[in-house]
Amino acid sequence: MSSRGDTMSEFDKLLSNTLQEMRRGTLVLAVLTQMDEPQYGYSLIQALAAYHLEIDQNTLYPLLRRLEKQGLLESIWQLEDNRPRRYYKISEEGIRIRNALIIEWSSIDNSISRLIGKER
């Protein structure tokens, strides 16, 4: 480890990478929970932030495009204040996937909560 203050320790790097992996796995579900009403990117960032879930634009926009390509979201362009905005809304398939993900999330949350409880 360097004595310079601007380098991350190996622990910090490992923690950062592990947290990133954990967040990446939950963002699809988080996004799908907010898509019953049409949202554009920035409004979705704000909606998630209201629940203390921060997401960067560089993460969100590729995710939205991927979910649309997979058929989980649908999009339309709308003119708002003379500015085109792409709005996304959950599809019927997206609703089915979201419901299945919620069931799995609840099961995982229950298991992890019990595992954590054992350690304390």
C-alpha cells in the first residue's frame, strides 16, 4: 500500500467492486418498480433518489435501453417544452418479470436476514 493519500487500499478496492456487483444485481428490480407510469431518464433518477437509491446517468441509460431491447420496457418520444424526451413504461412482460423478481427478492431478503441474525 502506498503512503500517498490519493490511492485506494486493496480493501477499499475490493469493497468498492463488491458493492458495485451487489448494486448492479438490484438495479433492474429497482427500475422496474418505478415504471408503472411513463418516466424519462432524469425523472427516474429523481424517483429512485427519493428512496435513497442513487444511480448515475451512465448506468441508467444503457440499462433502460437493454430493458427495452429485452421487451421489459416500452418507449415513446414526446415533445416537452420544445424538447424531445424518451419516456419509458413497463411492458406486460416487464410486469410479469417484475412480479417474479419481487418474489425472489423477498426470499433472498428473508434468507440473508436469517443468516445475518445467526452471526450476531
